[in-house]
Amino acid sequence: MVSIIATVLVLGAQPAVPPDELLTLAPGWTATVVATVDQSYVGWDVEIGDADNDGKNEILTTGCPDSRLYLFEKSDTGWETRLLAENLAERKPGMGLAVRVADLNRDGANEVVLGTGQEGEGTAFLYVFRTDGMTVTPLAVSRPDCNKSGFTHNLAFRDLDKDGVDEIVSAYCSGGEIVRYDLDPALSRIDARLLHTLSGSGEEALIADVDNDSAVEFITSNSFREGRARVEIFEFNPEGELVLPPRIALEGFEGNSCFYASIAVGDVDNDGANEMIVGWKREQKVNKATLVGYRVGDAAEPAYTFERETEDLDMGYFEKMMAIADADNDGKNELVVSTRGDNMSELIASQHLGHVFRYTVDANGAVARELLANLDDRYAESSWLAVGDADNDGLNEVVLATGKGDRTLPGTSYVVMLKR
């Protein structure tokens, strides 16, 4: 059963590992260990946003093995750690896989939306919470019959039907269900329906104007199938319904079929238009990855190659591990990518590199790479990331939520803030 926690509050907690022991940084960057957590993965997702509606941002994470929801907030005395809920998967071990902050019904107050991962049988849960920063109030929960899969792969928001309330769209592993959740204005009821079933596993869910036509599209990764990974871009009709089949289906890179694809959308070259970044993994058990930036029009055309078949990106999965944002506060966007090395989860050998890279594109289109952070594999082998003003100083930071070891067992993980 879900446990709603009356808050665990740690004021000015001292980290078990100092930052310079936990990781090494690129010149000009500093690190703060926000929290040390007794979970093997404090975050399979990390979010920066005003979750408690106090006018200031907080950090939220959700991970495993106890499928918890954490809130971390900067105060005058240091970072406070608040455990808001646990056992959200309603079984242990279980996973929290996606967490987002959004004002779903446009009433001026944000909600927290969370999707789970089920380690055993059963389908994923979708929760809508409201929090005052100390406790959470469940508003609605859904575990729909139309979904047969147990793992939530991202959460996308948009008022598709123009009723004043955002819908939530998610993709699911391993059955490939794309599910839409409609809420009433009071956010007390969720109606779920199946929009589409992919031929492979649903590994991403994004709603963005990827082709810069002033209308949003739905972008997903149809993958986790040997040689059949596809990035699929769907249009919405005027009523907000998904148009089938996808307008664009991108199958691998440079003629190479792939096993997996990860996706991010944003203006990486600062030309005022979005690009689509795809991380391609050719073979499941060969840890080489390729990162390509595409311009999307009638087709998806390669514009930038950030990496080509490199082992530096370890296992080559980047869902919720890529961000296009101004991480260094120079007024220009960059691409920030973290890596996974958790072979205990995927049963694939990895080097536990714990890398975080920052890529820039200059005015001439030249790509440069910086190893922003290198996690010590004694403490962390994977990290998930977000970019935003986490400490409310008016500047962006990169926040990492780490993981190490067997995700079904207890462990130790860290929330780390990087600043330039």
C-alpha cells in the first residue's frame, strides 16, 4: 500500500562523501552534495520546479527500490531533505520512473505528476499530487486497463482538446502503449485511453514543436528491439487527436539499424529554431553510442554529429538524461548528457563511467565537447539530470540524481548540484 509520509526533514545534513571525492569537474565548475539517500537510485528522474507553490523552486526525485518521492529545498541553513511518499509502486522493490511539476488546470497552483515502474507483474501507476512541501495530498490516481505494461517512460503535457486542462501522454515499456490521461477541472478524476500501440517498446514521450511550424507534435522512441529502433513523429489533428501513422519514422543513422533511441528537443545551436537530438545505440550488448542533431521539416535531416560510436557514453541509454538548456549561464543553450552504467539492471556489461558531458555548437556549426563531471564509480555509476535554477539564486544549475548497483536492493545514492 502507498505510504504518504508526514515528512522527514533534515536540516543542514552533512554529506557522507565530500564533493571532490564523489566526482571530478571541468575547470570553472563547483559541486554541492545536496543529499545522501539510502536508496540504490535516488532518481530515475529529477525535476526542478516550484512544487509547493511558495514562489521558489525545489528539486524533486523519484527512484528505487522503494518507489519514493523526495523533495529537496534550499533554506537559509542549508539543504533540507523531505521524503514525501514511498511505495508508490505498491510493491517492494518498485520504481518511481518519472516526475514532473505542472499547473495542469491553469489555476495558478502547480501539481506533481508521477509515473511508476513495476518490478513484478502489473501495470504502472500514474499519480497526481499536490504538496505544501511537507506532505503530499493525492488528487487522483490511474492504473488503466488499456495499459498492459509496467514501466512509465516520461510524461508529456498539453491542453490538446482546448478544455483548459492539460492532458498527460506517456509511453510504456514493454508493450509499446501510448496512453492519454484526461483530467477534470478539479483534478479529482482521470480518464485514460489508449492512443496507439507501437511495434516495439515505448521508450520516450515528448510533446514539442519539433519541426518549427508553430504546432506541436508527439515524439516517441519505438525501440528496445534488435535492429528495429525508430524515432516516430506524429501530428495532432485540429481536435487534438493523434494522427496515424507517424508523419516521420527515422530508422537508425547513416544506414545503420539500431536497438535503441533516446530523444531530446530544443534549440541546441541558438538559431531560434528547435532541433531534435537522437542518441542511437546500435546493438544491445555493445556499449557504443552515436548522438546526432536533426533539423526536422518534411524529413529529419542530420545537422550535427556530437558523438559517433563512442564508448564514452557507456550503455547508451539517455531517457531523462539529456537536456538542452543554458547550463553555464552564458546566454546560450548547450546539450548536457549523463550516462548509465548499471549493468545490474540491464544485464549488460558496462564500464560504470558516470560521465556527464556538455556539448556546444558555435556560430560556424562546429561542435565542441567538455567532460563536465566524472563520477567516482565507488559511489555512483549512473546519473539522471535536470537543468534549472535549483537554489533560487537567479542562475541555472545542473542537478544530478545518482544510482549504483542492483536497483532492487537498498543502497546509497546522491543528489548533486553543479554550478558555474
